Amino acid sequence: MLSLFRKKKKPRTEEEMLADAFAGVKAEQEKKARIRRKKYRRWWPEWLDRRVAIALFLILSAFIADGIRRENEEFYATVTKVYGTVQVLPREGGSGRSLTVGAKLENRNVVRTGQRSRAVMEFPDGSVVTVGPNTHMVVKMLEYSRGGKWRGRSFFVKAGQIWARVSPRFGKQSEMRIYTPCSVAAVRGTTFSVYQGPQGYQSSIQCSDGVVQAIGFSGRPRSIQANTTAAVTVGQPPQQPEALSQEVRRYFNQTDLTKPIPPEYWLKTLEMTVTQLLDAPLTILGLGKSSWGVGSMDFARRTAAKEQLRRLHVNLEGSSTYPEYVNPATLEQLGIPREQTRLILSSFHGDALELYRQLSDGRGFIVFARARDKKRTLLKLTAYGPQPATEDELKKYW
């Protein structure tokens, strides 16, 4: 009888069934979340919630961005002093404008000073270059390798004189080269000067502190010790070094060459160390001038160097005779058009060849050049085309 009076359950509506289903899903998700929290609690601190993680990410991003900014500064020389009439041209043969303090010089810029005029430029590592009166100087290449952590700087003094002090912070693997119509001066951590006569037949390399390697377009290079100088005639090896005169030594007492170099700022050191560790992802993303753009990896740079050596090979083999010597910074003895020369040299480290030598029988040649990759890979060019080279091979022809 009692069953007759028992109330029947109402059928569940669709809304109720959906609510129960969502509640079940929510419960299951909460259960999984509790399991994940227990699983990752060992390495994910409780205090590190989403807001803290976002804040840390923004701080790290700003830290890396500032490191990239510091790296980008390595590709410029900042003008700190200008005296008299000084002009800067964006490229050789372009129109000039007055050089001002604070201007940043980059690859291919040309600096011309008038009589009783000079300009001083500084670099982030504390190195200084002073351009003397009546000087025509080209900034060939300012380079910084993030992965290799080396600097490369090269200049061409067409006429006139420059003085330079290379900072101890320049880097052990770094090198500065000064090219002239007659010679090459290769330095690290040194105070020196290069003078090129207006006629273009002879240059003089002077060393005040440290050691300068003087290289002619033939023969073996010479090491110029402190307080000595050596003359180099075009097409000839460097002459025997001689002692600097008192008058020449006096010019090295310039304030900019003798002032103390401040120690490296700790934050800069830390930032550039971090960007060096992150070189691969930063290069792939094309962030910073050290990346040389998206896709321009080391393999591409080596390939570009080989391709330009092939172009040089075509030009050399097309000549009736091989030249006795070649200026590695201009290739003028090969008679190549200026734009083609610029294209060829731009793929090589320092914007120049490493070495050219005519073989003893006069019927052959050998060229050495370095690619612009992190390792500055050494290549050689012979009658058989571009090939890999070793440092020992290069030394045989010095």
C-alpha cells in the first residue's frame, strides 16, 4: 500500500544533465591539477605564481635587450673631439659633411682632415684612434663576433697619419689592422702610429708601447718593438727598425693616448656573457648586429668567401701575367672595377685579403683570405680554385 503513495522522481531536464556533466568535468580537472601541483612542487616553488614568472621574464628580456644594445655599439666608433676642418663621407666618392662630436662612424665611412685639423674617436672597450692633419682615412670594417667573443677593426690610410691606442680590454683573439698603399700594420694591445706619404710610395709604422707587426706586400713581416719605427716601400718588405726620435715620441704624449682606461663595468660584462651563451637562438632570430641578419649563419659566410675567391680566380686567370704584388685592401694591381672590388672584399674578414704571393717561377700565385665566420676560417686560392688552408701553410709564405 505504501508504494502506491510513494512519489515518483521527476525526469531530469537537459539543463540539469548538462550541469552535472560540467560539474564532473570540473571535478576531474581539479583532480588533475592537484596531481600536477604535487608532481612539480619539488622544482616549482609555491611563491612563483604567474605574476612573478611574468615579472622575471620581463626583467630577463630587458637584460638581454640591453646586452644586444651594448653589442651593437661595437660596430661604431664614436667621435669625441674635433679640431679644425674635418669632413665625413658616407662612402668613397660621396658628398661630405662636417664631422661633429658625438657622430658615430661605421663601415665604409671616410674621414678627411684639413691642415691643422684632427679628430679623435673612441670605442666601447676604451681603444682610441686620433686622425692627424691632412689625412684621408677609410673605416673599412668594425666587427664583433658574439659567439667567438672577438673584435675586428680595419682602417685604410690613403694619406696622412693616425695614432692609436688599443685597450687591454680589446680581447686576446681580437686584432686591429691599418692598411696603406704600401703596408699593413697588425696590432693588439698596443700604442702605435702609421704615416703614409702623399705620393703613396712609402709608409712609416711607429710603435710607442707593445709590439706592431709590420707587413709589406712581399717578403716576411717584421715585429716592431716599443720606441722603434720601420719604413715600408710599396712592393717591398719592411725595412730594419730604427729608434724613434725624441720629436716623434713627443706626439705620443697626447692626452687621449695616455689617459687611464676605466675598468670594465660589471653589468656590461655580465650582459655580454649572457648574450654569448645565447648566441645560437639570438642569431637564428636575427637579433642584434652580431647576428648579421636572419639565415646568415657561419656556413653561409664561408660559402660567400669561397664564391668571391672564385670571382678573384676568374680575374687572375684572365690576365696574361700575374702581378708581383697586390695590395690586400684595394686589389688595385688587378684592375678590378671599384664596385666589384668592394663586393669581393666585403666577404672577407677585415674587408681585405690575408696575403697574396706570386710563386717563384712567376707562373703561379697563391692567395689567402679569411671568411667572416666566428672562427675566421682560413681559405686559399690557387690555380685549382678555392680550398681550405691551415695556419702552417700561411706561415710558409710570410
